[in-house]
Amino acid sequence: MSWSPLSVVAVTSDLVITSLFPLALGQAHLSIDPLDTAVLMQAILGLRDQARSNPDPDCAWTGDLQGIWQFHRHPDARGLVSLVVAQAWAYLSGLGFSTSAVALHLQRCWPVVSEPGQLVGRHHHPNAHLSAVLYLNGDGSGRSGCLRLFPHQFCNELVPGLAVGHDGPIDPLHSLNRAWVDLAPVAGLLVLFPASTDHAVLVNDSDDLRFSISFDFVLTAPAGVGDQGAPPEYLAPHPSRWQALDPPAAGAEA
Ligand SMILES: [Fe+2]
């Protein structure tokens, strides 16, 4: 099988360094009518109601922790969700998935509102396989709070901890030992990345509210797989094949 390296750096006339295992970040700029965006923002503010944080005042309001985790079913969001789902399929195709051999499920969808001074701490989404974020506003400057993505592993730091420890000696901006990558929100920008990727939202240093919508997707085998043959070993069968089990009767716990 042939392969193409992500990048090749010639260090000397004799030595070449090749980057082997890239993290796949998807980016797409969606065409969303500014009027629709304004309607969505108003809907989100209505859902946020009196709440302003999670609940630490420094932490942005995230709908998933406030009961707003099925925003994809909101009438004002459906058109936008279909655009996002199309890009999720394109992302899978771009990763080499056979899109006819997997089923894609939208598991959760929630708005996030970050007020000036607020942030979202480092975390990942262990409940999902693929995550996406759509920005409803942002001017590309990053002032409203960049999305910070962290590598799964610092495989090139050689000595554990050197890539993030104080006083180097590794160049913190070197592409083969980068501790994180920051992405500035832009209105209409959709980003997609593996749900296992640690990420955070930096502090909102602007004077405006920062609006985004998060999506969590899960992959399973398609519904028809299992009629003949079996799903791939590590891909869960379609949920229609799952059997929900009754909890033990009261007092019968082991
Ligand atoms: Fe997140």
C-alpha cells in the first residue's frame, strides 16, 4: 500500500523528518443567512433564560448541562443541522470511510453562549465518536475565545512532559511538538474532529456574546447489516439490533 506523509522536513542534507500520524481537523464555511443566524441567536438566548454560566460564573453556558441537549430538533435549527450533517458525511468520506458501510447518528446537539470573561475548560466527549462545532458569530480575530485543540499524544517529545513543561528545551511552536492549536471563531465556520480530542474554549476577551452550536455524532453499522453476515468487529451494531434490558427487581440487586 502506498502512503503520503503529511509533511516532510529536511533537517540537513542527509536527514529528513516525516510527519506520520496527523489529527484530522475538518473545516467548512457554511452559507447561513444572517437573518437565520439572528433568529437562532434569539432562540438560544430564550433557552438560556436566566442562567448565565455552568454554574461557575467564569464558565460559559453550555446547553448540554442545562437540559438543552436536543437542539437539533428545534424548529429554528433544522435547516442548519442538515448542512452540518452533510459535512459530517463528507468528513467521514475524507477519512477513508465507506459511507455506505456505516450509520451516522446525531446523539446530542447543544448551544453554547460565552459572555465576556467566560471560557470552557479542557475536556473531550467520551460519549461520542465525532464532534463538530458551528460558530454563529466571530470575526476571525480570536478575541471572543479561540477553540484550543490538544494532541492525543506527544509522541515526539522523547522525554515525557517536555512538550508542555516550563523552560523547554523544545521550541513550543515547533510543528512536530506543538502543545496545542488555536482556531479563531468565524461566523459560519464549522469544525469537525474526533470526539476523543481534548479541547477547550479560551476566555472571551471581546465585548460581545460568543455563540456556537456543538454536535456529537456516533457511528454504528447500518440498520441492514446483520440480516446476512455480521457487523465489522469493532463497529457497534445498529441500535435497532440492541436489546434494552430491564433493571433488576427492587431488592434483587446482588
Ligand atoms: Fe466540547
